[in-house]
Amino acid sequence: MKWETVIGLEVHTQLATQSKIFSGSSTAFGAAPNTHASAVDIALPGVLPVLNKGAVECAIKFGLAIGATLNRVNVFDRKNYFYPDLPKGYQISQLAKPIVEGGALKIVVDGEEKTIHLTRAHMEEDAGKSLHEDFHGMTGIDLNRAGTPLLEIVSEPEMRSSAEAVAYARALHTLVTWIGICDGNMQEGSFRVDANVSVRPLGQAEFGTRREIKNLNSFRFLQQAIDYEVRWQIETLEDGGRIEQATVLFDPDSGETRMMRSKEDAHDYRYFPDPDLLPVKLGEDWIEAVRAALPELPAAMQARFQSGYGVSAYDAAVLTGSRALADYFEAVAKACGQGKLAANWVMGELSAALNKAELDIAASPVTAAQLGALIVRIQDGTLSGKLAKQVFEGLWEGAGEVDAIIDARGLRQMSDSGELEKIVDEVLAANPKSVEEFRSGKEKAFNALVGQVMKASRGKANPAQVNELLKAKLQN
Amino acid sequence: MSEFSLSALAAQLAAKQVSSRELAQTYLDRIAALNPSINAFITVDAEKTLAEAAAADALIAAGKNGPLTGVPIAHKDIFCTDGWLTTCGSKMLSNFVAPYDAHVIQRFKAAGMPSLGKTNMDEFAMGSSNETSFYGAVKNPWDTARVPGGSSGGAAACVAARMAPAATGTDTGGSIRQPAAFTGITGLKPTYGLVSRFGMIAFASSLDQAGPMAPSAEDCALLLNVMTGFDPNDSTSLERDKEDYARDLDKPLSGLRVGLPKEFFAEGLNSEVAAAVEAAVTELKKLGATPVEISLANSQLAIPVYYVLAPAEASSNLSRFDGVRYGYRAPDYASLDDMYCKTRAQGFGAEVKRRILIGAYVLSHGYYDAYYLQAQKIRRLIADDFSAAFEACDVILGPTAPGTAFRLGEKSDDPVEMYLNDLYTIPANLAGLPGMSLPCGFDSQGLPIGLQLVGNYFSEAKMLNVAHQYQRVTDWHKRLPPLGEASGERR
């Protein structure tokens, strides 16, 4: 039987506010345990939550960026359950009236574009952390994270493969970092993915029973976990078994998912509207002000890169992988006036060097202005592609500006045609066999002669000029 | 001293006829003498009180005194008070010393009013008799075999016995007004949102409101001036211009339309209470007021609605008392769940557990719509009834409670009978309206009878005006309980 995979994702993004969603405590990561936990965060008797408008603004930005409906009145609810790192015994979240509903995101998998619709996105507070090691039979509770604002973004079950799920997660990651509402740091838990996975016989209309894989904190784990889960579900069904609704965890060491709790253990969260918080009202003025301050979004920028700089759809998508990359590319393109060359250099030489050095684009030792200047020197014939790579190395090492490196290292392309003609004559004289072969119809021999000229010029000859001269001489 | 109003005490302090320390010491002595038989206080700390009084004296000496600087006050043990044990009447918080001041406490401190201590209360403010306190029942100063009402029973009893010139209380379903009625004092629950709830341990967040308890309406007006005001730490706190609640005290009542809800004078009302309230209406008529019959048809549903909504909120509000971070923790447990179960089984009393169970039930899957949502709809209807009523009248008048103070233990075994005590007070909480109770007579057993006024939103000054005019021509609020040998100043 042929099976179809159905995936929906719930992504918890930590919002990049300075302070927590309902208190003034810092949200900075990595502080000593419980040093960013105020009376409100540890839920002392009598304390009350006060909503951080910055968190609401992040949610508005997101809603606008995905073309969603912003609920002009949205409501915080209490989700009740007991756990030591949940100080109030309830989490403040949004159930019935979330701030964002609907919206969509485009993904590209194997060159095919697909639209993934979103169900909703709602604001909530994060819990603290339980530290089960180092306390000799006890659990340590760190409430620094308690109350950190989250936007939980829920997709429709519209993904049909792990590749689509990863593409969606990446597109979402790009977007939330792009609009600056999340730092995107997956190691620190700023972007956590839960995957709802089910399978069904191809062509069947109803969904299969889903299992939810919790807390995936890398795209690789997301892919691995879904692939394993899908195989497991298909095998189980083909062996005549049944899938029970459950929550599972992915173990990166074994590459397997394992049951955390079954549906029978599911909590009754006893949601109800939080009487300590008023409904959140979004005025049109506020929404319009946020809209006006939104940066150009990835999709719009891709279209503009294609039409304005002549780059391909694929290149435009790669170049808008992050706002920093896109901004870098655009600065290079503007500096040199050569969109395609700029794209090639940014995606080629620069990306390779950054990857090798494990550096982010923001930390690139070569500035966009320098790369632009380099491309100008290629365009005006000062540098060949090969020489340009040597200049790039100089820029990377911090050896100075483009022209200074060219001069200091003697990398200027040979522009004196008399000098070049002399080299060509010498090469022709020294390689009679190749000349003979070319004249008898072997095109390959021509390339060998070009190579010899380039070698003799120590790479400084202009390849086009060499071609021209050689052709002229050989046709005589 | 006991015959002095807050303004009189403040005047003596300002004139340096008495120091705040002397005044505080006098009340502390009276507490020492009377509290063993009344049990109105959970915590008294003379050293702290006298230090605060000394600070008030310094303000007065420096000429930096406000209207009530140096006048001491007792605080219900529901308000977090920096450095003071703050128990909320529960074993659960029997070891909890608050590390911060509630907004209300901050305001009284800023006004230079020393704290005389923390008053006893029903556990987590759940009760109408002050019998659910982990610290034992409070006795009614008018008859120590009887309850003072609740949940602000300690506050009411300490004011009635003049162990304090005034006290703070909180009112979720009548917890200021009913004990005020049972002890012959005046108490006011403001419009919801007027007094910040920050630092006030939550029972039912959408209903809880703090207010003043004192012998007279004039005293309450002055206290309200201190307590009210916007607080950015409470999202439900209302941002309004500051007003002087004493400004209308002396206005004549001519033309005042007093609404008498026919449902409040029906079955279940004690005849002596009815007679006293009707006599008060007659008194108000003499002052120029006109009685108008009104109807609050849905108010008969107030008790069932309240006993869905208040426990629902409480079940969630009390989840933080889990033994993890502060408060009581069971000494022996085998696992996390066991720790939770034992801590909460041992730390909470029976009434609190009953309400947590009810609350969890009405919020649970499959029952939410039938109970919680339905109750919210009826709550709306009850508020609508009031809106319609205030088209026809300026203030609503009726009994505060169906009877007078009952005997200790008399209703402890019948929760529903106990809940019926709040029949007339709960509607104002559900609607968020201000309400107050003032003494209007005594029954044949010598127990005080309370009269309730309910006003429209933000009409506290109007209600205080009515109450003050009534108190100018009556002396019920000036009568003192017979406190035997311990009462040095009894007349």
C-alpha cells in the first residue's frame, strides 16, 4: 500500500523583548539560576501580571507579515496544571481568542513552490526549567525563563514530507528573525518545534491518528524525528497494529521517538479567561504604525532581486535566507552595479569562506563595500576571475582595500598588448606540436596554448585578450 | 479615646496633644487586654508598630503630616506586608513572611498610618463567620458566643471592640459588609478596580475588592481617600482622577431617590432586621429622601452564580500554594505528586478544599459551558438589573444580611445555610458595584443590625453622603459592645 504523510507544526518562538511578558524581569539567557526571577515570576502570594506591550507588538508584526487576521480583541486564558517549574500552577496563554488567526507562508521544495496555511498564533508565557542533575535525588528549579514571552505558531496539517516540514520551519525561522521578533537561537531554545505526524493510505480523505513529537531544537532533528516516526507508524500499521494518539520525544542519540504520555494521561487544563488581565484591544492606529515600521519582507525582496538585479528565482531565495545576507547582497550589488556577479560572489566565494570559518554573514571580515569594489575591478578588466580570488583572500586576511592589495601583490591583469603579444609569440614558438595539431583541426590544442600563455603571464593575462591574439596569430 | 473619630484623632495628633506613639501604645494595650477573648489579631508586633508611630511623629514634628498621619490602623492578614507574617488565615502560609508591601499597605504607610497588626480572617477569605481560620474563630465583641461574620471578621471585631480606630478589609461576596453588620460598624466595598489588588492575596480575582472598616461613614470616606488610586501593577486598576470621598458628606438628602428592591424584603429575612431597615427608611424620608420600589429579579440567582465563579477562580488562584517555593510543605512524601497531595491536604482547611473542588469541577472538560459560561451570562443579567434600577433611583437600600450574628458552630455543618448569609451582598460584587453596610439598630438580643447601601459605579461619595446624614441623626454606630472587665473605657 502507498502511504501519505501528514504533518502539522507547532512552533514556540521566544519573542525578542527585553523584559518578560508579565513582569519587568530581564529575558537575557544564561544568567545564574533564579537571578532573573521577580516576585511576579516566582508567583508570590498577591502578585499580578501586567502585559508587556512589546510582546503584543511582536505578535502584530508576525500577523502582518503572514497576511493573517489580527483579532482586534484577544483574550488571555489560564491553562491549569501542576509542575514545579510552573510557579503559578497555571500558564497564561490564549485559547479561544488568539491574537493571530490564519495567514500563510510559501515554501520551495525540489524547485516546487507550495503554500502552507497557518491556523493561528497566540501569545503565552514560557515555564521555568527543571534541572534533574546535580542535586542528589532532588530537582533544581530555575525560574529565569519563567514568563519569557512566546508566540506559539500553529500550522495547518498541510505538509506531506519531512522535507516540506523542514522547509516550512526554515521559512518560519527566516521570517521571525527577519522581522526581528525572535533571535532564532535554536540551541538556547528560542525556536522550538513540535511536529504532529500521522500517515494515511494515499487517497484516503480522513487523517490518520497523529502522534506529537515534542521539543525539536534543530532542523536536522526535525527531519530525523519525522522520518523515523513515519517509518514506525507505517510499519506498525502494516503489521496490523493501531496508532494511539500520544505525545512522544525524539532521542537524537538513538534516532528514535519514544512515548512520553498517551491520550489517556492527557491533562484537563481547565482553561478559563484570566481575570487578572483585561482583553487585549488592538487599535487600528497601533496596527498601522507597526505595519509602517515593518521591514521589506523576504517574498517582496525576492521579487525585487529578480526584477531589479536580474538574479534567478533560486538565487533570490538563497539570498533572502536571512535579512543580514539579503542586506549584504544588496549593498554589494549597489556598490558594483552588477547584480548577477554580486550574487555569484556572495553565494560562492564569500559563503564558502564563511562556512569554512563558521562565521555568520554579520561577522564577515570582508565588507559589502570591499566585495563591491572587487567586483568593479573584475568588470573594468583590472582583474580576471582568478586574480580576483587572490584579492578576495587578501581582503579576508585584512590586508587592506582592493586596489592596495592589487598593487601590493602585483595582481593587476596585463593590459599592455605589446607585452602579451611577446608572450604569445614565445609560446607559439615553443609549442610547434600544439600549433600543428590545432591547424589540423584539433580544437583542444587551442585550449592548451591558452593555458600556456596564462601560465607564462603568471595568470595576469586577460583571458579574452589571449583568445583573440592567439586566434589572430594562428589564422595567419 | 474610643469615642474619637479618625478626624478627631488626627486633629489631636496635629495639635500635638497626643503623639502617635502614645496613641499606638494605648491601642496595643487594649489589644493585649481584649484580644485573648476576641482573637481578632493573628499577628501583633508592638516594636514594629511603635517604630512606625515614631516615624509618623517625626513627620508631624516636621510639619509633613497628611490628614491621617499618626492614626494607627489594623490590616487584614490578606495584605502582603513587608517583614510581617502574612498568613491569609491559613496553615499553608503559617510561615510566610512577605518580602513586599501590598499596594494598599504602601498607601497607608505613605499616609503615615502605623500598622497595629494583622487581623484574623476566614482562611483565604472563604467564609462568612470567621470560623474557617487556621488561627481559630474570632468572637463577636457583642456576644463572644457568636461569630463576627466573615471573612473580614478580625477586622470588624477589632474595630467594634475599639482595639483599632479603623481596619482594612476585603470583600469578595460580602466579606466587609456582613461582618460590619454583625459587629455594628461601618464598612465599604468600593467599585471594582478603585483599589489596587496588588499584594492582596487573591481569592476570586474578578470579585475581590479592598475597602475600609471603621465606626462611621466619615471615617470610611477619609480611609477611602488613602486607599484608592491607579496602580500600574494591577491591570484591572482603574485610571481615574483622584477624588475626595468626603466632599459630599454634608449635602442634604432632599430629592434623593432610595431604591428598595422588593426581592430583598421577601422570604428569608429576619423580621427584626426588616423592621430596623424599614425604620431607617423612615429616618431617611425625614431627611428628604423618597423611597422607590425597584426589582432586581436576577439577584435571586446570585448565590449559585457566585458559587460557580468564585470557586472557579479560586481553584486556579490557589494553585501556587504547592509547597515548592514558599509556605507550608508536608514533612514526609514519596514523590512529587505525593508532595503536592500531602502539602495541599494538610495545608488547606475543609472549606478551602471544598471550593477548590467545586472550582475545578465547573471548569473541567464537559462542564465548563453548563456551569462557568452559564454563570457568566447570568452575572451579566444581574448587572443589567442594577443598570435598569439606577434609572429609577440614586442609591439602593436593603438589609446587609438576612439575620444578625449567629452562634459559633451554628452553621458550620451546613455550607449552603452559611452561603445564604451573603444573599444580599453578593449581587454588588458580581456587578462590580460599590456597597456599604452601616449600623441601623439592634435586635431583641442586643445584636447589631446592618443596613446596606448599593450605589452606581463610582458613586462612593454619594453613598457616604447618605450614610453620614443618617449617622448624624442616629447613634447606632456610636454604641459600644459590653466587654466586661477588660474594657477599660466602657461607658
